[in-house]
Amino acid sequence: MLAKEDEKGRIREAISLLTEAIQLADDPDYRLFRASLYYSLKEKQSALKDVEHLLATAGNNQDQYLEARKLKDEIETLPEGGCFIATAVYETPYSPELTVLRNFRDQVLLDSSVGKAVISCYYMISPSI
């Protein structure tokens, strides 16, 4: 048990150093690494914040976008006590159909306030359904 706490302490220290580095130079690799560290601590919201920033600023950098997208998909599969409808229907978070749905969400729905409201409602009600 002590070893796990010590490891978590080192991860938090690394996150702190990365935060300082990001303040000096907002390098996408720093954000991706910090998101990965948050993910390892199961701090979903903090990890998603960095990943969302990367997705929004990737521009023409396809490699950066794909790395951030992959990590986002992994983060979103962290259990929260319920199963999202689409994942339940396809029985795996890695089905090609879910990739299509995620891309639609990210590229179409997130571009409008109505789409963002739909996504927000979906994430709020789907676990209980």
C-alpha cells in the first residue's frame, strides 16, 4: 500500500512540473503527457481538460490529433458506475460504430451550442438508462 502512495506522489510531482513547463511553453507533448498522468491516477476530468485542449488546437497536426483522440477514447471508458447507451449497444467501447459516433460528436455536435447541449444531456441521462 505504501508503494502505491509513493508512486502516486511521484506522479503528482511530475504533474506539477509539467504544469510549470506548460506555463512556460504550451507544448502539446507536455499536455499529452500530463493527460496521461492524470488518466493513470483516474482523474478523468483533469485528463479530459488537457485532451480537449489538444483536440481543439491540433489544427493540421494529424499525429497530435490522433494521439489525443486515442487517449480521449481511453479516458472516456473509465467506469463511472453506469454504462453509456451506445457502448452498451455495441458491447465494447472499441467498435467501429462508436468511432463514427465519436467523430460525429467531435466534428459536428461540438461546433454548435445546441450540439453541446445535446451532448451534455446525453452524458447526464445515459448512465442511468
